[in-house]
Amino acid sequence: MNFHTRKLIAALLLCSGTAVAADYPTKPIRLVVPFPAGGPVDITARTLAPRLGDALGQRILIDNRGGAGGVLGSEIVAKSPADGHTLLLCTTGNAINVSLVPNLPYDIRKDFAPVSMVAIITSILVVHPSLPVKSVKDLISLAKAKPDALSYASTGNGAPTHLAGELFKSMAGVKIVHVPYKGAAPAVIDLISGHVQLSFISAPGAMPHVQEKRLRVLAVTNSKRSVLLPEIPTISEAGLKGYESEGWHGLFTPAGTPRPAIDRLYKEISTLLRDQKISSLLAAGGAEPVGMPPDEFGKALHREIEKWAKVVKASGMKMD
């Protein structure tokens, strides 16, 4: 290929990108939520979709495709046309699945293009009030004194709540029995009943019970204090330095989507996330808006994949 041919191709690509920026989107956008309707990811999607659609000048149609821990819906997007008209709103679980799910039918690092981390989910470490602990340090001391005497509830094998518990055990050097449940509701019910003693769970499902003194909150699992619960310390602050288990919701397109389309999506979503009304609606679901740029989100995704792969390997966990 000679110099003039290369210049011509470069010029054509530049013109193509400019055209995409000017015309995108040209039809309604399909937003795949790889989880059932009514859950936290679906709530985030339905909070953002109408306003984002208005900003883009096209309707955004939410398509709930639950199953296999987010794998089924994600696969649909991975195999969709790379034109910016099919989006995926997924979670920390997608990063965990890389090392947890055998024969994953896509590679999240190669088959998707990151648009933005949309929100960080506030999760908390809660215990049954009968447990004689008032802090993370107390909990670690008790667990060390009584190996395997305590149990923690998760929302299922391989779920982020399971990974959070295994990370805690590994970093604290304690033995606590894992008890998986099929979702947050049954996990919280058994925690309130005292059948299990603690859990690492999203704040909205547990805080009403904390306020009624049926549960006691020790710390948030996030890397820094939540703006939703500013008075509660992080686990790292409260006695287990360096601990961080942060759930998130993120927006992706199929790999190969023109960068001007990705940039347009990010521009509109980041503007939307600064809106106070949207922030308040997300907060009701325990989510804090982020608006992380595409390249930064891509780097964060790689870090998450590596981090949770170590936890999966160390624990020997398997998907149900």
C-alpha cells in the first residue's frame, strides 16, 4: 500500500467518523439489561432511558434478557451490529464471570467497547443484632476466636455479595461459612431471623431493617464513604485496611462501534448524571452517579477482572 492510498483511506475513515457523529443515532436504540425487570440494574436503566433518549433524539427501548448471571443478555449484545444502536447495561458480575464461568461465549475485553461506568452501588456489612460485635475489628476478633462458627448470606454462588464475603475472609484471615440464597430478599429474611449472622449486601434492601434495629450496620464495603450514608465508615477505615468491594453499573456497546457514536453516548450520559433529579432517583436505589469516560472505564474493567479472578481462584468457588 503506497503513501497516497494510505492517505485516501485515512481521509475516508475521518469522513465516515464525522458522518456518524452528525447522524447518530438514526433509529431507536435497544438497551439490553441482562437481568429480570424490577431489579437494581433494571431500575437504573429505566431511570436513565427516557431522558437519554430525549437527549439523543431517539427512543431507547429496554430489553430485559435475564439468565445465567447476566451471560445470556451480554451475549446478545456481543453479537449485535456495531453501530451504537444496541447497548448493554451490566454490572460487576460481568467482570467476575470472566474467571467464574467456563466457556464464556464472549470476551468482555475484546467483544465490547466501554462507554461509561454509570453508577457505583452502595453495599454494607450488616450483622444480626444478637451478635456481640459493634465494629469490623470486633467481628474479625470473634471470627478468629470461633472459626466456622459464623455464617454469611449471599445472593447466590458467584454473586458479587459472595465475592465480597470471600475477599473479607481472605484479607482478614478468618473462617466464616458461606450460605447462598436465590436473591437478596430470602437472604435478608434469614439474616433478620438469625439463621445467618452477617451479610455484605446492597444498602436499599437492608437499611430499612437497620433503621428498625432488626439489623446492625458495621461499615460500607465501598472504597470510600458513600454520599448516601456519610456517617458510616468503610470496612478499610473500620479495621481491615485496603478492603474494597464496589458494585457498579456500566454501559457498553459491541466492539467496533465507531468512536464518534461512543463519544456522543458518553457526552449525553455524563451530562444526564449531573442532573439533581436523576441523582435523587438513582440514590433511591442505592446508586451514586459516576459518569466515567470510556478509556478510564476500560482500564477500571481490566483491574476488576484481575482482582476478582484472584478471589475466585483462592476460594475455589463455582457457579451454580
